[in-house]
Amino acid sequence: MGFPSILSRIAISRNLLSSKPTNTTILLSSRWFSNLVANNIDKAERSLPSSSAAYHVSSGGYMRGTVFWEPDTPLTIEEFHMPRPKAGEVLIKTKACGVCHSDLHVIKGEIPFSSPCVIGHEVTGEIVEHGPLTDRKIIERFPIGSQVVGAFIMPCGNCFFCSKGHDDLCEDFFAYNRAKGTLYDGETRLFLRNSGKPVYMYSMGGLAEYCVIPAHGLAILPKSLPYTESAILGCAVFTAYGAMRHAAEVCPGDSIAVIGVGGVGSSCLQIAKAFGASLVIAVDIQNDKLQKAKTLGATHTVNAIEEDAIERIKEITGGPGVDIAVEALGKPQTFLQCLQSVRDGGKAVMIGLSKAGAIGEVDINRLVRRKIRVIGSYGARARQDLPKLVKLAETGIFNLNNAVSRKYKFEEGNKAFQDLNQGRIVSRGVIEIM
């Protein structure tokens, strides 16, 4: 049925509803008919496309995206057909994308991922289109023109874990996006302009001029926050918040050691301080990162090359070790360091990704006898936590400006990841796409 036809039926039905019955029989039949028509009107009106759901980007348009082809080969910028969002998804004009070690793992072949793919999973941008048949509530929550930040874990909202509020364990995200490089219908939204060949998506494939994101993975970004610095809310800060809030469960007065204070680790320092940790120890092998850590909440710093990190942590804490240790590098040796740094009954929180197949050692007897808790944490919970992170940044509790140390142009993707690989990015780097 066409759109004008639906409108005509609604108008006719409303006229019928306003007519007055003349006897009881007509009254009863009219009430039955009124209820029937009212229900149909409601269904019809819910199905009508919102003006904000209409396409705002030409379906014949093109965009550029940064493509990973195979390990240890340069990234290239390619032209794509304009991606089309489906129901429950939005198209955003990307403004900025963070430079993350997870992408670097893929680029170096350390973590297998479908290729070719567009990398980038830490983004801000402006909503320019809703997918057809997107729920009205989503359209009203994220209207066209909204500034948004996207979480790298994009919850489906429907699986077993999402239904319990555990967006960080979303089954579809891992089964489709991380395992296959697609969104949750099993299809990518990216197709090369010249060949039409499909290209996979690492999260939303955010290192591109436009990207498609499931709406459950978004939060509104106030105009008071800058696009560039705010991009890190979607992964670096998002990962740190998940570790501090849901895994470590930081309480006021806790002592914490963060091993590896790059983009994610340095964000842990700020979040731990915001949650009231009284002792925050930053451990790294680069003095420039340790100097930066002092401005982000670290009360003590330890250079693990110059001194024994475990002994120094125990010295700082007066002997027992810290209540919580966080490993943010993903290396077997720092995995063990993390376990050895916590006091009896303490928590060792692992958030660093490693090369595929890496194994960490555990002192089983101490783990058992002294009730050491080893907890993995991949990220926060997008629907509940991402708006909270925005508020932390908006109020200045989390200092975004201090957390971003390098900015790059869209065409400098290779340079950005080379700098990350060589340790030249002190905290977080961001690629500007505006």
C-alpha cells in the first residue's frame, strides 16, 4: 500500500470515528469498528516514515575509507559506495577516529581478522541518516544532525547478555563483527566503488569519511565537547571504565597499579582517581609516559627497566602489594607481573590484548591459597556506561585534552600506526577526518 493511500485511510477512519450513532445496535457496532480502526490507525502511524528517517545522503554518493589488505603492507585509502544503514542503524559523517593498539594488532597480523577491512573503532561524528524502519524511539533519541560518540563494542540489544544489561558480552558482536567482520545480519555495509567488492568492518570501520553504527552503540555528544578529543571515549576511556567499574569495582581508598600507561592504561589512571583510589601507581618502561602519568592521576611512577616493578610496588604499599593491579599491555611477562603485584585477596584485572595464542603463567598455589582473583575485561557497557563517560568528560572529571597527545590528518593513517608501533604516541593519538 502506498504512502498517500495510508494517509487517505487514516483520514477517512478518523471521520468515521467522529460520527454519532443513532441507536444501540449502531452504537455497539460502531464501538467495535472504532476500536478496530483505532488499532489500525495506530499501527499505520507507527509505520509511517519519520521526516528525520528519510535519506539525507545521496544513495549514489561515494566516500573514502582506510583499508587494511594484509599484514605488514601499507594501508590504502580507497573509494567506496556510500554505506547504507539498515533498521536500527545510523549513518554518521565521521569527524575523528582514535589510533588504537587493537587495530595495530590486526595490521601486524597478530590478531586474525577478515580482510580486506576498514579499520578504526573509536569515533565521533554527526548523524546524517537513519536506516529504513528504524524504531521511532531511536530516531527521537538520535535525531539527524546529532553529534555522537560510538562505542567499539556495539551491542545488538537482543541477545542473552544484552537482555541482562551485559552489553560488553554481546553475543552478536563477537559472533558477527569480531568473527566475520560484518554487522548482525551477516553482511558488511562497505563496497568498493570501482569493483563493488565487499570490504569487512572492524567494529564500525571508523577510519572512513562515513560509517554505519548500530544505534545501541551510540551516545549523544554535547556541543561543548570537541569531536577530536572525544573520540577516545569510545575505546580508550570505554575500556578503562569497564575495567575500573565492573571488573575491579574500585572503591574509595583502594590502592591500584596500572602496568602499561598508553592510551588505555593512562585512561585507567584518571578513572581510578575519579572513583576515589588513594594510591595510583603507574608502571611503564618509557619515562615520557610516566611523566605524563603524573598529570593524569598517578601518585607514584615506576620504570620497570630501571627497577624491579614488583618490589617497588610492595615498597610503596608498605609490603603487601596493591588491592588492584591492571595489566594493559597484553604481554605474558606483564600478565605475571600483574598477578605478583596484588596483595592477598586482591584483584588482577587483565585488559591488554595479546598476540593470538599467547599464554600467561599463574602461580596456582598462591592463586588458590590467597584468594587472588584474576578478571578479564574487554570494555564497558555501551547503553549504560557511554552516556556516563560523556558526562565525566563534560564536567571535566575526565580530562580529554590532557589524554590526547598527537593528532593526524585523514591521509596520515600509516604514519599514525607507525608512531604507535614505535612508542612515539605518549597517551592517545587521534586521526581527524573532518
